[in-house]
Amino acid sequence: MAATRGSSSVLSIEDEKAPEFVDSVRQQIVQEVGKRIVGMHDILDELLVSMFAGGHCLLVGVPGLAKTLLISTLADAMSLTFKRIQFTPDLMPTDITGTEVLQEDAATKEKVFRFFKGPLFANIVLADEINRTPPKTQAALLEGMQERKVSVAGDDYPLPEPFFVLATQNPIELEGTYPLPEAQLDRFLFLVKLGYPDKNQELDIVRLVTGTTEESVEPVVAAEQILAIQSLVRQVPAADHILEYATALVRRTRPEEPDAPDYVKRWVSWGAGPRASVGLILAGKSRALLNGRLYVSIEDIQALAKPVIRHRIFLNYVAQSEGASPDGIIEKLIETTPADEKLYGNRAG
């Protein structure tokens, strides 16, 4: 496991080699994932930023873009346990969390309930086509995503650490689907959009998939090292003006705010909540560290605004009729929200 660096669990922001270690982990993961996945470098970067920040991801893209393969390959490269749940209309909550079964003890002949863990008990859980199952089953995922545990018959069962839910959703086939409720959407740190590959990438995909060999993916980082990097991410300092800029960007998505732009008041039903502000800063810290920096910049916040905010603002009918989109609104907000450090006070250390 090439990324191993002594006892990585004691990584500290004061350790001058910490950014070098994180960069080494990132490069090795990208190299291993590249054995099976063509392109998608920006998508992989967003997934790594989210995971090292301790967040969950919702991947949205048309069928055939290798969303499932990307996630399973990432799990292999990270040496993490992986489970795939195919969400269907008949899926029950216990099919995800697990269930209690009445069994007879072989020694005492006493009948006792034993809990059998469901597929949610894995480091990386792929919730495939999450919008194809009813809200009751979607909600079974909610406690695990937020509380990192499952409650059954009054007992709590902690989920393994690290724990990530990477869900996929088809944006074009809406028949027989159940839109995710706002509370569950808000639990995803990122909504990542996947587009079609360019011509050269598609040719490379055809060559790779129709060939006779498949490269094996080697694990390059262990679960304890990922937890250490997550701890390191939280140690990255964010200056006061960065905190205020991120908060201002999020608050301006709310139409009831006095300084919300006119287009927000015209197009947005309700904007992003405080979890978006927290997510922007955590993701900014993760991106900074992955780029070898021990401080968060305005550019980090701007680069992550779309994946953090786009699923947290909800447009009205006027916006739909006028062709407005969440991404377009976020772009306008970035252009019009002042980013001058002097407006937000002095930089904190």
C-alpha cells in the first residue's frame, strides 16, 4: 500500500509533510481509477473532495456513463468495503438496514432475536437509482447518512467508519420515480453532474471496454488513513473573510433576504440553509488540502459553489418558464457577490 506513511492517524496540520502525504494519496487513487475509467478527472476530484470532507454525494447523469463502475473502482482503490443497493419500487427499509430474526440458541434452546446487518453496513454504499423507491424506503437511508448508525427495536448499531453514501439518479426517465424530499437532498454534501465524454475519450472507452484484458485495481490507502485525512481537513484554517464570503453567498440564495438579488426573488421559491454554508467551508478545506495548501481561498469556495448549492435551491414556475437553472443562478451570484477581503475584515490565521 504505497501511500502508507508510518502512523497516519497522528497527522497534524503542523506536520510539513502532511500536504505531501495527501497529494500522494490523491495521485495514487487517480492512477488506479484510471485503469478502468477514462477521463472523469473533474468528477473524481469532486468525489475525493466530498469524501475527505466526510460528505455524501449524489451523482446525476444519463445511463451508460459508468457511474456504478466509477464508484466500485474508487472503493477498490481505497481498500474499503463496498455494497450496492439497487433501489426499486418494492424495496423495503429492512432490505437496506437489516432485520431481526428469531433464532434458537443451540446450547440453551432459548429463542432470541438476532440482528442481521443489511447492505448499509459498508464503508461505501452505492444507492443506485435512489429515486426509484418510495419515500419510506428512502427515509431508511436518512438516519444512516446523518447519524452514522441504524436503530432497530430500540438498539443502535453503528455504521463502519469511514462511511459514504454515493447515490445515482437518472435525470431523464421520470416515469415511476419518487423525487427525493428536500430533507434528504440536504444530506448530500455534493450533487455531481456527469456529462457525455468528448470524442477522444469515447474512442478510448470503446477500446478499453471491447478489449480482451481488464486491469486490476490495487488498494493504495486504508480506512484508517482516510479517517486521518478527514481529521486533517478539519484542521485546515479558514480565514474570517472566507467564512463570511461563503455565508454571504449562501444567504443571497434566499428570496426573503434583504440583499438577495432581484433574479433570486423572481425565480427562487426557497434557498439554501445553513448546512450549505457549513458544507462550503468543509469542502473548501478539503479542496485546499488536496491542492497542497493549508488555507482556504475564495477560489475554493467559488469552485465548489455549484455542487454544494445546486440541489439546495428550489425554483418556481416563473424560473422554469423563463429557462432559469440553479447553476445559472449560482453563476450570477458568484459574479455579483463581493469577494474583496477588505469588505469582510482582516484575515484570521
